[in-house]
Amino acid sequence: MIGIAVLGTGRIGRMHAENIAAHPRARLAGVYDINTSAASEVAAKLAVPQFESVEGALAASDVDAVLIASSTATHADLIEQAVEAGKAVLCEKPIDLSLDRVNECATRIAGTRLPIMLGFVRRFDSGHAGVRKAIEGGRIGDLHQVIITSRDPGMAPDAYIEASGGIFRDMTIHDFDMARFILGEDVAEVTATGSRLIDPALMARCDDFDTVTAVLKTSTGKQAIIINSRRAVYGYDQRVEAFGSAGMVISENRTRDHTRHFTVDFTDSAAPLKNFFIDRYADAFAAEISAFVDAITHGNPVPVGFEDGRQALILAEAAIRSAAEGRPVAIREIG
Amino acid sequence: MIGIAVLGTGRIGRMHAENIAAHPRARLAGVYDINTSAASEVAAKLAVPQFESVEGALAASDVDAVLIASSTATHADLIEQAVEAGKAVLCEKPIDLSLDRVNECATRIAGTRLPIMLGFVRRFDSGHAGVRKAIEGGRIGDLHQVIITSRDPGMAPDAYIEASGGIFRDMTIHDFDMARFILGEDVAEVTATGSRLIDPALMARCDDFDTVTAVLKTSTGKQAIIINSRRAVYGYDQRVEAFGSAGMVISENRTRDHTRHFTVDFTDSAAPLKNFFIDRYADAFAAEISAFVDAITHGNPVPVGFEDGRQALILAEAAIRSAAEGRPVAIREIG
Amino acid sequence: MIGIAVLGTGRIGRMHAENIAAHPRARLAGVYDINTSAASEVAAKLAVPQFESVEGALAASDVDAVLIASSTATHADLIEQAVEAGKAVLCEKPIDLSLDRVNECATRIAGTRLPIMLGFVRRFDSGHAGVRKAIEGGRIGDLHQVIITSRDPGMAPDAYIEASGGIFRDMTIHDFDMARFILGEDVAEVTATGSRLIDPALMARCDDFDTVTAVLKTSTGKQAIIINSRRAVYGYDQRVEAFGSAGMVISENRTRDHTRHFTVDFTDSAAPLKNFFIDRYADAFAAEISAFVDAITHGNPVPVGFEDGRQALILAEAAIRSAAEGRPVAIREIG
Amino acid sequence: MIGIAVLGTGRIGRMHAENIAAHPRARLAGVYDINTSAASEVAAKLAVPQFESVEGALAASDVDAVLIASSTATHADLIEQAVEAGKAVLCEKPIDLSLDRVNECATRIAGTRLPIMLGFVRRFDSGHAGVRKAIEGGRIGDLHQVIITSRDPGMAPDAYIEASGGIFRDMTIHDFDMARFILGEDVAEVTATGSRLIDPALMARCDDFDTVTAVLKTSTGKQAIIINSRRAVYGYDQRVEAFGSAGMVISENRTRDHTRHFTVDFTDSAAPLKNFFIDRYADAFAAEISAFVDAITHGNPVPVGFEDGRQALILAEAAIRSAAEGRPVAIREIG
């Protein structure tokens, strides 16, 4: 049994703690949060120790690994501390909002053989992963175009948006990683454009966008199109389409159950979409923990690592520059 | 060009007249209705002659065939007259509400080489016909079960129901023919049950049902299940499912257009179902005319003939007896 | 934490044991099987005690309840023993193949206040339960017709079929319970018919059927149609349709993931159906344990109890008689 | 009855001639083609006169309007001649490959009150038009994003591609018009990118692309994303998605019939997509003729006119420049 400590017991940390506690091959070694009452609540509920400090968690002999789910600004520091303490790491995205800080962190942990995994959970969704598998199995021939639709069910609170680093670093970063995952080759160029259609005042104040489109191109001409909105009133819209020389495969939305409804008012209506990322990607979050445990146990390479986190941020930086300057931005211009 | 006269210019006769007028290989030779103003309206609109009598229509040298769309009670007489006049016939279902009258008519027209076709239009629906084709092509292996869902969008007027001969002869008769079409072998036994759930008072008065289920079985054990309701508030529900040793094929409902709608209130909602048999089976009605014209022109056997009309009525009689007596009724008991 | 012992560690017992072990409010108190090596394997894997006898399990003070997943012939005895020992019971279906034995058991446990729950797991499926909820919420108005399609992915081994008590007691029993669950009122009459289309020789030898249809009717005229096959080559086909005066709701099949595939050979093809009852109803099995734990903890009535098991068997008996005698069988004729 | 002459009896001209001949409010006045044998075949089949020259057609007193379906290079000349002769015009897209020629034609016909309609047939598709109607009816609130997927079923012959004026003028032009139709406001900027993935050699020789993406933006920030491929092996892929503040509406693909297939090899597979533009848009082509006849008869403005043809070409020019220069191109830079 792999002992894992969870650092950060906000909404997503709590969910991870529960998944680890329920995992057949992992053990929740304890939890820590700077907000001690939040941590003690989770510790009590799951009947595990509460660490008094990060240092305490990292010093514990029954802690093999840490899951970092604290605020973004602490991620890089915690990765560095964990590596120094010899602990494997599963870190929520993004590594940091600053590419310089990410690069610095990369330098500091260079050479470690510890598994350092990034929490791009969508790679573990059976539908999205099924798209990748279909491509690898040759079912659509040569890949030509990838279309990623990713719309949040509702605007995050203003304070969240203001501290988010902007839509490309905060939200689209998942899609940049998905594009890399599905494309299977390096992106050469990003062209992005943003609009302020949902909350123009907030967006103007933050110099941010709520509605964006990004077109990515590889050196061989493969295209990935990312379509984002901060608010889809019908729920959490998460689709991936891959088109190739021999066919197409689509990963579809998930509804709350498998019913269809017919009345005077509507025809063949599905149940509502799963509306919250923790519900929508529940299976994927569990599979992510399994993959992490397997990487530690068997010494497998992590399926998505630090460099993937860095590359996604590079795409975000390119998109930011593209949208600001109104031109395609070559990846080689960044970082 | 085959010249066709339309006898009966009610709702369905008008529709047939328009289809014939628009058909590239047929010519609308004229129309007749006992209601002369109804007939003259159609004649004027389509710029064709109005016959003053059935005899006049049957005597016209440019009339090669007649389409009988008058009231049910006149069908058998008109078939006999047309055959005597040497005209091909396409007759709306049913031939008659009385099996005795149908048998008498069969005797009188026995030996004719004229094409006598029955208007079981659903055989010409691309979806339902696609089910039959899939079976013939071996795509589902040996056929085991057929499920026919057939629900009208709304109750017909009381007067219609009262004169209809009952749901089995009036409505289910389409499904009996569909069952025969899909099964591809003779039905040996019918078990039917009826309920009065939509308009119990009217149904009791007419000794009729508004909600029925019939289970048909062939001598080899194939099963066909027919599910009927006189009123589906969501529209005209017309589905056929065929299940066999190697797979299943389903003919699905038709919506008014191919849009899908997502809002706060509904998810992936289709456009409303086509709500009226003339819309739902528009393509099938046109294909039916083509098949009739082809049978006349090339001397092909008609795809659905007088005997098919008689057999469907026999199944209806068996269902009526089964529902009344609460027992399976063998087809050999009837007629 | 409720302590639950699992009696019987075959395929389904093992699955239940794992679900109990992973449940946040239950504790797997130990396992027992007459096949001691099967039991010890499960005990070792889940790190729980192995009981040496049923008596040992029932005597253990940390056992609050038992889950009976042993062979059918032992169910009634074990229920009686458990009740005598003061333990709550969750028993796999059926209670017994003999209605007399079930009635005897009912008499013996009469008056117990212990939760006695029957394992009709499909009631806990979110789709099927969603159909029931839609009805209760008035979304389809008055219920008129229920259509339950239930086809196994493949024939069970001959030995299983031979000892199964026949398709109606073994397989359709789930659908009889589902019909009762969805109808929400008592069935008055059953008409069933069976065919031998998949393995005629085996079926003739066992006086059994592999392809059956049953039509159930309540005293108010509601109809439920059950469509069964022992082998659907395309996977485990599990659908429920409820039709009423104000609409229709359908619980659809489950696929392995949410991808759609388009190639030269097929269009908009789904991933394969979940093919095994343990996968298809995985969520439902977990929800079933939760409902059982809640019934024990809060003293709630069990959502599906002994009498539900008895009523489903009565419907099976009626169906057997109906298929044998070729007539509708009134429920009051049975038991 | 409006008399319409068809100029050009290639594949699309023949189809239009048949639609006009079958139209209840139009009359096919005759046909002309520089290839006289092609024209005489159509004239014979439809039993209409064959004109010996364009001048002859335009001089005929029973010709109220002309449908121009000849080669692209003749369109502008024929429009000018028809207007001079006082005939209404329905012209296939594009008006010309040269924007200068289009502008010249615009000048020459300026001030005419004759209906001049452009054959952007997709506007008449019930699905795509249903999207526009949903927007106009306020069903999705404020429009934010439009996604148009438009993939041909197979590469046109090399000679066609070579003379086509490039993918943006030849194929994407339909999507540019669709974007304008759905957006309902002027496009301000186009960013396009192209790849050579299907036939790189041919594309390099023609300085053309076979796989393109274009992102259009209006001055208010609405986005339209066009996704094109010259070859989708699974058929003619034609979808439109509109996303707004209150919901989403999607126009889906069309299959050959409404069957679904389940076997060992595939699950819930649809019939193949309609594979040819004449089949896929058959209803739309008929509706287009109706709209033209209505415009002539009632003096309604044409639903899609000369200026729409010019604007679509401007977007194509902008896309060509954008793809060539690797930058967004403002519409005001063109023409």
C-alpha cells in the first residue's frame, strides 16, 4: 500500500483524499492545510492524521508520496520540497502561472527519478482516452483535425477570475494538454482570439476573455481547434473530436443518467449534463490516482509529467501573446 | 405515362392526387368524389378533369388505373367495378371491415391479371423497409423477435372512432401488415389485450380499446409484439425493431428537422416528431405511387396485394376474438 | 459502521464483498463459503476473517447483517437462520425456486422487525430508477404502458440452465420485479409465451424457453410488456420504457465509454454495450449496499423486501402456467 | 406559373431543371447548354424546348426568369445579359472567382428591381435554417459562437480542383455564407490556416489546401469557426452549431434512412450519411426554387442576393490572404 499525504484540503483536495482513502492499493497517510479547521474536518471524517506542517507531512516515514492540491502559488515550492524529501508527487494543474518559475522549478528538480505527475485529469476520462486509443489503433488513419469543445457550466466568482492568471492559463490549459495528448506530436504554432461576451466589465478589468478560440498547428500541418466559453447554461460541455484519413471518433458529453424524455414540450430529451467537474470527471479522478499509484509501485513512467505541465503553459503563453498581438505565435518564440 | 384517376378526394385522396400529378411517370387522369365540391376543388387546383361518376372515370380511355381513397364501405365495390372495367387498382386500407365481404370480393376478382395493390404505405418507408432489407441481407441472422411501436399523436374524432370498426381493424391493421412484412412468414397465433385508458367512456360505448398490445407467433416460434396507443402527446410514434441471432436493427422515429437543442430546461432535445401520417410517411406515399406505376408498366407483381389486405384483416379478427375471449386465437380458427 | 458478513463467495458474492469493503458506512465482517478455498481467497484479498461455518458467522458479535449470495437452494434456510440470530438480511434473488418454500419461509420469519431486503439490483440503476422518479414526479401523467427489454449477452452454461428453474424464475424474475416497480400497482393477470430459437435441443430437454414475451395487466388496465432473449450478440440489452398520458421516458442501454465512431464501414457507432451484469449494474450494486446500510442504520423500511421477492416469484409461476397452458393466468390463481 | 429557363445542363443544372418541372408554381420554359447534346437529352426527358442560344432563351416571352448553372466563368456575363433582358435570376455560386469582376457586375446591374438570387442552397436546409430560426426566436439568447463543420465525402477530380479557384473560393464559400447567415451581423476579421494532408502533391502544385480552418470575428466579438476537409471517408459531413448565452442548437448530419444497427461488430450504428450534395440537400434545393418563385411572384426580397454572393467572396479573399500571410485579415482591407 502506497501512503499518500494530501496537501491542501479545499474542494479538490477533499475529493482526492476520499479517492485515495477508497483506493485498494493506496492509503491516505494524512492531510494538511494552512486552514487547520478545513484539514481537521477532512482528517476526522476519513479517520486519518492531520499534519501540523508541510515539513511534518514530508518527514513522515509512512508518506511515500504527496498530492498537491493547495493554491497555485504554492505548487512549485511544494514540488521542490517534496522532491528534496524523496517523495513522489501528483500536483494539480497548473505548476505555476509564471513560466519562469516553472522553468526554475524544472531546473531544481532535474535529474530526480521520483515520479512527478501533473493532474491533467481529462487524459484519464474513458471517452477522451478512447479517442486517443482509437487513433493509436489506426481506426481513423492519419490524424488531420482535432476539435476540443470545452465550456464551463458557469462563471467562477470574480475573485477566482481575478487571480486565475487569465482564461488561457486557467481554463484552456486543460485543452492545450488535451490537444497535445490527442495530436501526439508537438505544436508549432498557436493562433488565439478572445471575446468579452458574458461579463464584459469584469473581463475588461482583468484584461481577460470569457469566450475564446485557439487554433493549434503542428509542423506536419495537423490542426487542433479549441473552443471555450466560461458559461454554458445547459451544463458542463466537454467534447473531443478527432478526424483523420480513415474516419472520425468523438468523445461525447456525459449526462446525469441514461434516461430520455418525451413530452408535449420536448422530444428525446436527455437528462441534464453532469454539471460539475468533480462529477463529470469522477471516474477520471479515480483512474488518475490509480495511474499515480502504478507509477510509484511499478516504476512506470508517469502518464503525464512535469514537462507536460510546462508545455501546456507554453501553449497558454503563446495563446495570450497571439490574442494580444493579433497574429499566430510560433512556439519557438516562447520560453 | 400511366393515367390514374383518383376516386375519393378527402384528405388522403387529395394527397395521392398531388403525388400522382407530380410523378414523372404518371399522369393524374382526373378525380371523382361523391362530394362534388370537394372533387372540383382538387380538379381545379391540379388542372385535371373532374369525373361525374365512378362509371365515367372507369370508362375513360386515358384512365389506366384507379386509386381508391373513398370511404371504407365503398372499397370492395369499387375494386370489383375497376377490375371489371380492366383498370389496375391501388386501394387504401382496409378492403372492408367485414372479412366475409373481403372474401366475396376475392372470389369475384379471382383470376384477374390486373395489378391490385393495397395501400399499406408503411412498407415503403425507408426506415421500416431498411429493417426488412437488413434481415434479407442476413445482417441480423435468424429473426427471433419483432417489436412494433405504433402510437397515434391524438384521438380521432368520436364519429371516426365509432365508425372505425375498432382499433384492431382500423389502426393495428397497419401493424399486422408490418408484422407480416418483417416476419416474412405466416402468423400462426395472435394473443391480444386491450385497455380503456384514454377515453374510457367512448371506448366502453363502442366496445373498443384505446391502448392495446398484441403478441403474434409463427409456427417456427418467431414472435412479433405490437404496442399501440391512440394518443401519444409527444407525437406520432412509429418504430420497428427486429432482433435476431446475429444482431438487431431498429427503424427510428422521424423529427421535423435535424436540430438538437440545449437550454437550462432541456438537454440534447430533438425537434418535435413529425406529427401527422401524411408528413411522417410523405416519402413512403410517393414511393408507393412509384411502386404501383412500376407494377403496371413492367408487369411486376405488386409489392403488397389484395391477399395481404385480407391476411391483415384476418389477424385483426383474431386479435378482436383474443381480446374478447381472453385467450390466444389460432389463425386457422378465422376465415 | 455496520458489520456485514458475506455468505457465499462465488462471482456475485465476491463482488458484494468488495463493495462492502469499499463502503464508507459499512465494514466487511468476514466471509463464508462451503468451498473454503474460495472463501479464503476472498478473505485474504480483502484482509477480513473467514468464518468456518454459517453458525460461526451468525454468532459473531460484530456481524450486524448478512448478505446471502450462496446457491439458490440455501437462501430460504439462511434467511431463517439469520432472522433467528437477529441479523438483518440482504438476499440475492430468488428466495427459492419453490413458491411453497417461499411461503413457508414467510410464515417462519413473520413478525420480524429485522430488515430483510431482496437483491433486485436493477431498482437501484440510475436510469431505471429515473423512469420511476419521472412517473412519481408526474412527468408522464397517468402511466399506460411499460416496455421492458431484457436480453442477456450470451447463454449461460448448460448446467446453469438445467438448474435454473427455467427462464421465467431465473431471468424474467428481474423483469417481473421491474414491472412491479415501474407499474406501482398490483399485476392482475399474466400472459406469457416462449420459443426455442437459440438452443432448441437444450430447451426441449429442460422444458424451457430461450426467447419469451410476457404481457402483464393490472386491474386498472395498465400494461407491462416484457421482452426477453437469452442471447443478444451485441451485448447486454437492458431498456425500460414507460408511456403515459403526458409523455414517455426511456432508460437506455449503457456503453463502455462515451465515444462515437465513423468510418467507411459504420456511421455514428457507439462503443460496445457493457456486456456483463456486474459491469452494467456496477453503480446499482453499490447503491444497493448503501440502501441496505441505510435501512439498518436509520430503521428505514427496506426499498425492496421479502414480499417483493415472493410477488415476483408468483408472477413467474403465473407466466410458466400461461406459457404451458396457452392462456392468460390470473394472479389470484397462484399461491 | 412562373416560366424559368435553365442555362447549363450539367449535373446541377439537370437537377434544377427537374425540380422546376415538378414545382407546382413554376414551369420549366426550356433549357440551354453550349453542349447541345447534353441540353437536348434534358429537353427530351422533361419534354420542354431546347434553346439554341442564350439570346434565344432570354428573348422568349414565356421566360420570366433564368437559372444560371453553367460554368463559373460565364456567371457574371449571364447575370448581366439576363438583367438587360428583364429576366429574374437565380445564379449558382460563385458569381465569379474574381472579386473585381463581381464588383464590375454589381455596378452594371445596380438599380435593377429584378430579383437576383444567389444559390447558397444550404440556407434552405431545414436543419441549418432551424438553427437560424432558433436564434431569431431567442431560444439561445445572445449568440456567442458558431461552429460550422463542412467536409466533402471525397476529393473532386484533379481538373476540378485545378480550376476551382482554391478551396476557400470553391468550397469554404458555402461556409462563409452560412457563417454570415447564422451570425446575423457583419464579419470584421478572418483568420485562416490551411494544410496539405490528403493530396499534398496536388495541393502544392495548385498552391491550394485540402484541410482548412477559418476563424471569423464580428465587431461585437461573436466568433464563427469553419472546419473543412476535402475528404471525409464516412460521408458528407455537414453540421452547424450555434452557442449562446441561453443555450445551444445544433444542425446534425443526415443519414440515408432512419435505421440503427447492432451486431457483434458495432453498436447503435446509423445508416451511412447522405454522401452527395444533391441527395443531402435535396429538400433544400427544392425549397430554394420555391423561395425564388415566391420572390418573383410576390415581389418579396430574395432571401439571399447578389450582395450576399459578393460578401462571401470577400470573406474567401480575406481567408486566402490570411492563410498566405499568416495573420488575421480585416474585411476592410479587401475590395
